[in-house]
Amino acid sequence: MELILIFFSAAIVNNFVLAYFLGICPFIGVSGKITSAFSMGMATTFVMTITAIVTWLIYHLLLVPFQLEFLQYVSFILVIASLVQFVEMFVKKVSQPLYRALGIFLPLITTNCAILGLALFMVLKDYTFIQGVVYGVGAGAGFTLAITVMAGIREELDLADVPKPFKGVPITLIVAGLLALAFMGFSGLISI
Amino acid sequence: MKKQLTLSKEYLKGLWDQNPVFKQALGLCPVLAVTVSAINGIAMALATTFVLTSASLIISSIRKLIPTQVRIAAYILIIATFVTIVDLVMKAQFPELSKALGPYIPLIVVNCLILGRQEAFSSKNTVGRSLLDSLGMGTGFLIALFVLGGLREIFGTGTLLGFQVMPDFYEPWLVMILPAGAFLTLGLLFGAANSYLQKKEQDEKNYLIEKYLKAKKEADEMGGQAKWN
């Protein structure tokens, strides 16, 4: 039960993009089309899940026993960067179609602050291993949801007559604001 | 090769012409997240500027020693080191501010503004120029964060830097200090900046067209006279 709560809390109530402002760059940059937005979301969820597993292990088995917590930022970012590289090589080797679908998005994920944010929040909230993994999947699902909804709105927006100065980034930000308002309706649903 | 800018321009370009937030839309995550109040915005901008400047100094001075293939990893490591320093100093000296900014201080590591400047500028330029460039970008970032944080604080709580600026009967707009307010305010500011620029561009265009028409008219008159006579 608690795990389900963590999942929905990360995915909907405390959505990474709309409540914590993490991963804004891909949220604005890759939300032009539904298909690519969904692929980006999937790739991010994938990396987030693995990041949750690996950073939890590193933090609790390596940094805490040797009292090296102050190295967490350096080690987390190194782990994430090499992890993304590794995942890219692995996917390329194992499944060509999957690589073609996710490939171009993978390098972008290294600098996606949602990934490092996930690792930091996980340490901050002091989750156990299972909870951490569920949190990672939930956060990824929330990111996918937000970016796909956004892409759907932007596809419709292409046909709308937006005032010229607001074309592009400004109108995207305003739509994101309205989305954030909508997601606020979920707040208080789960308090965890 | 691109023409070298004068040293003062190297600094000033970050303030407006290449403002990291309004022109390049870089580093938006912290911009949106911490600007609940002006003071948070300033603290965040100063922390970012410190990391940006120190990283630029180190990277531009060892730019010839870093192999191209691993440069991104090397940059990130250098940046992460300075972020750790900032985080520890803030925790020790300004515990309240550090608590308010929370995980967004460590997230400076993945701020694309910092990595972007290293890749685009410090890795190709001398130490002095990189210093000016990063200070300029930092100041531009500070301006953007202060404007956004100030606006949100004024409308959201009726104060600026803790002092009351709105009259007593003013009812604060709660939405401004919620996440939605951040997106809406930044979107409107972005739009305003764009409309100002487009108007300026249009004015310049109009001026050129007018000048052209005038010149043409004069030429026509001269030519016409020549033809008629």
C-alpha cells in the first residue's frame, strides 16, 4: 500500500516537472510532437529506474560506510553520466528498433536535472531500496505523463493564432502554468 | 574567425544581448523553482555565479590539457566540486537560506547554463575573457532571477525583500508563489521581452524602408526631371 502511495505521489501529486520544476529543458525542447515526447518520456523513465537502483546502492554501500557523504554530488553525476553512456551502448547492441526510437534522446538525459534530482530526493527522503526504485518509476511515469500531455496541447496549439511575441517558448511556459494549476487539483490527495 | 569583442562588451553582452534566461532560455529549472521571493533568487544567482566563474577560471586555464573526448566529464567533475563547496559553505553560514533552496543548490551541477558556457566559451578563450564572460552571464542570470523573484514576491505576498510595498487592503495572489505562478510569470516576461525586441526590429526595418523610399523618390525626381526635359 505504501509503495502505491509513493508511486502516485511521485507521478501525480508531486509531479517532477509541474511541481518541482525538474527537467524543464526537455519538457520545453522535446514536446513538439506526441511520438517523440512519449519516447523521451520512456527513455527518461528507463534511466530514472536504473539511476534509482545504482545511486541507492552507491550511497548506502559505499558513501555511508566510509563517511564520504560529501562526495555524493560528484559521485552521483559521474555515475549518471557513465550510466547513460552504458545504457546507450547496451540498447544499441541489443535492440536496434529501440535504439532508433530512444537513441537521440539518451545523451540529452545526462543533463536532465530530473535524474540528479531523483537521486538527491531519494537520499533526502531516506527511502529503503524498494521504495527508492518505486519512487524512480513513479517519477519517470509522471515525467512521461507531463511531457506527453504537453506535446498533445502543443500540437493543437500549432493551429491556434498565438500573438506573435508569444510564439514558441513563452506560450509553452504559459500552457505549462495552466497544466500546473490543473495538477494542483491533486494536491492533498496523498500526503507522503 | 569571429571578430574579438572589446573587453567591456565581453562582460556586458551577458546582461541583455545574450541574457542566459531571456535570450538563450538556459538554466530554467532553478529560475522557476527558487524565485518564490527576491532574496531566494539573489542567493541562487550568486551561488550559480560563483560556480560558473570558478569553473570557467579553472577550465580556461587548463583547456589545452583536457582531451577532447572526455571534456564533458571533466567539466562536470570540476563543476560538481565547486557546487559541493558552495553547498557546504551555505549550510554552515546561511542555514535558513540553504534550507529554503533545498536540493536546488546541488542541482546547479546540471544547470545547462554553466556547462553551456564552458563548452561554448571557456574551452576556447583565454582566462581573462572567460572570467569576464562568466561574470557577465552571472549578472544577467542575477537580473533575471531578481526580476522574476521580485515580481512574484510583490504580487504573491505584497512584500519585496521582506518589506511591505503593497497597501494594506491588497489581497495577495496566492497563485504567484505556487508553481503555476512561476510558469505564468516567466511566460509573460518572455513574451514582453520578445514583443519589445520585435518592435525594435520593426522600427529599424521601417526606418530603413523609409530611408530607401526617400532616396528612391529623390532619385526619381532627379531622373524624372532629366527625362522630362
